[in-house]
Amino acid sequence: MAAYFDFVCKKCGWAITAPAEGGDVNMDSFVVYFKCLDCKKVFGRCYDMGVVYVEPGTCTKCGSTHTIEWKPSDGCPECGGELENQGVLCWED
């Protein structure tokens, strides 16, 4: 079961819907969120179960591989501000 939350930056208003831990495990796969260090976009990437090494994601906006794993507690990718959890958006079974 997965819970997705709405997060909003207290400083600039940037928003995202994501799992609180920045990733999620599904039945036969898992999702990891990345932040692009070039354009600052956050995006999720799905991997098949059994993957031992999570390779860096390729940014879906600019195509850069200059990315790092990201979770909401890391803060806003745009301004570095704190993200406020607005509550559960949906539960997935």
C-alpha cells in the first residue's frame, strides 16, 4: 500500500505529489525520485524488483544525467525552502 502526499514549499510555493520517503515499493517494482542538478526538476523513475544498484535517472525535462536521489525532507529543489506536508492525496492498494 502506498500513500502519496501533497507537499508545498513554505518559501516559494513549489509543489509536488510524492511519497513521504521519496520512493515507493509496488507489487513488482519500485519508484525512486531524483532531482536534476542542472534544471532542478524532480521526477520519479520506476525500477523492476531485484535491482541492486539504482543508476542515476535521466532528467525528463533537460536530458541531464547530473541527478541525485531526492525525498521531500531534502527540501524544495527550486529555492531550498522547507516543504510542508498538506496531507494524504491518495492511498494505493
